[in-house]
Amino acid sequence: MIYNREKVLKEIKPSEEEIEKGLKLYRKIKDFIHRKYNLEAELQGSFIKGTSLKGDKDLDIFIFFPLETSMVELKKKALEIGKNVFEEFDGKYEIKYAEHPYVNGKIENHDIDIVPCYKIEKIEQMKSSVDRTPLHTKFVLENMSEKQKDDTRILKKFMKLINVYGSEFKIMGFSGYLCELLILYYGSFENVIKEASKWRFKQKIVFGKIEKDFSDPLIIIDPVDSSRNAASCVSLQKFSEFIYYSRKFLKDKKFEEIKTEYKKSEGTELIVLNFNTDLIEDLLFPQLRKTRDFIKGYLEKNDFRIYRSKVFNSGILFELEVFELPKMKIHRGPFVYDEKNCENFIEKHNKVFITGDRLCTEVERKFRTAKECIEFLIKKREGFGKDLKKVECFITDEEIKELYD
């Protein structure tokens, strides 16, 4: 559809009733934690900042611990509190791991995170990265107007439509906080798009001062921590896609989902590796990329040529432009000037010929096809991600529609 601000906001902005349901549940959990443990708990993230989208039922509830609390005690106590919260409100939960463990689950159809952090007043007191989050919330609430909150919602929706939204390892794109910073810096959704269409590699957006150099494609100095690039999560791929689709939006003003279906090129061969694993995405995707890069290097070392490669939800796709080779290959030996090594080379090989000023021979290839090469690597599992070494892996030739990089 052609972009219309009011029409888009009507579709993406949560109702007052939806917001109040979330806040009511948060207040019940907050009161329970204070009553039972005498600890302060506060809602963080887009919901409390007023930048959430319709249907976004994520409630990030942070429990504040005094600075003198040991990390061991913080982790232990936070897990106990988190479990008790879900038991108290008839929810289902699981333990997840980031910098330290936290409890995640469902209560009243809301996705709840119970996250421990240290209560800090300034960034110099920070003991773990999550301690920064309440300072982010405070900064946005103190600096963002109501109109800019709506602009943030529109920017988030636009990024979702072009598949660049999400800082997790699966996407490696823009976080909600980055969207808020972009709106605060440029003033509006329209200005963000105009400026992004002109971005260059190592684009800098500075709140305050720069304390050190960064090599990332996009550099946004965190206003609450000037030693940090808040955009370090954004990959070159997603940075480039946002520039491209910003330019496209300025031309056609269309606000619609970009289809990312993968189309195989004529004359290439597709090989898809599937891993049978339930590994969480933030652990799975870095291991898929590591495995992809190792296999790609090994294929190229054996004279197979990669046209494209991608990772997806449960595996890796290779599209090859050279996927089958002759039985024999030329093996280059010593220069003709090296008499001693030439004699040794002739003794080892029956068929010797000269190409330029080198002695050469023919040797049999280890692999005739790329599929044989990959099957060999699946058996060995050398160079695979540590968890992917242990799980079932099998090859298919199916085209995959949901791809990420």
C-alpha cells in the first residue's frame, strides 16, 4: 500500500486496553516481588517506553539488586524469584541464558522475562551489560515526545517489513533501542529514511562524544555509555539492505512486506544441509555461520566454486556454480631449474610433463562432486560448531524459502 501515516498507525499502535492489560499484570508481579523479597522491580523495554507495536506482549521485568550483592548470590536469588513469580501467577517458564541466567515464560498470554540487574545511577558502576538497560529506558522517556514514539513504531514496522529488525543472532539487524535512537537523532520516521538513503560505510551517529574507534558498518554512540557502539549488532548485510530499501521507499512510497523467497539460478546446483536440533537461536545461528564458512572454504580448496551460501532456521544452503569435476587434476611440481627436486618428482610420478617452467603430473581427485565433499565433512564434523558436531545432519536438494544471510 502507499504510505499513509495515520493509516499505518491505526494498524500498528496498540489500544489503550491492550496497554493497560500489560501494565496491570506488570504491577501485580512488581508488588509480589516487593512484598515477598523486599526488592524493587521495574518494567523495561518498548512496552514501558511507549514504542511497542500492536500484539507485542513482551514484558521485560528487571529486578534491582544492591551493588554489594555478589554475582553468585544475584544469579541464585534471581532464578528463585523468577520461578516463584511464574508459580504464583500460574505461568509456564524455562531458564534462559544471556550474560547470566534469567527466567522466561508465559503468564496471561504475555511473554515475561524476569531479569536480574544491579541498581546503578551512572554507567561507571555497571557490573554487567544488562545494568545499562534501565539507563536506556530513562534516557528515552526523558527525551522522546509522543509523536516520536509513534514515529518509532512506524520505523520498527518498516524494518520488520524489509526483514532488518531484530538484534538477535538470527537476524543481526536493528534493535528496538536503535530505532528509538535513530528517531531521537533525526527527529522523525521520514527524516530517518531520507538520511539512511545517504549513509556510507562506517556511518557515525554521535550522542555526546566518541571515546574510541569502531570498525562496524554503522556506528551509533550509546548516549548512556560513550564507550559503546549501540549498533555493533547490525551486520553489513542488514545495514546495506536498510540503505537500499530506504531509497526504494523514497521513490515509490510503498509500505509493504518484502518477499525474500530464494530463487535458484539457472545452471547451478543446490545442496542443503539440515541439522536436527532444538538449540536456541542465539546459540544456533553463530554455529551455523561458523560451519558454513568452514565448509565453504573446504569446498573452494577442492576446486568447487560457491555461487551463494545462506543460513536458515535449521541449516545451511550452498548454491554451486562448479559442483562436478573431472576424475584427474594437474599437480604442479618443482621448477625445471631445481634439478634435484625434479629428479625426485620424476621418480614419484609415472606421467610427467612441463607447463611453462614447472614439472607437472596428473593425480586423482579426492572428490569428484561437491556432494561427496560435504558428505565427507559431515562424517568428520571437523570445523563444525561445537553443538552441531553432535546432532543428526542430512543433505537435501530442496529450496529453502526462509533465509537470513
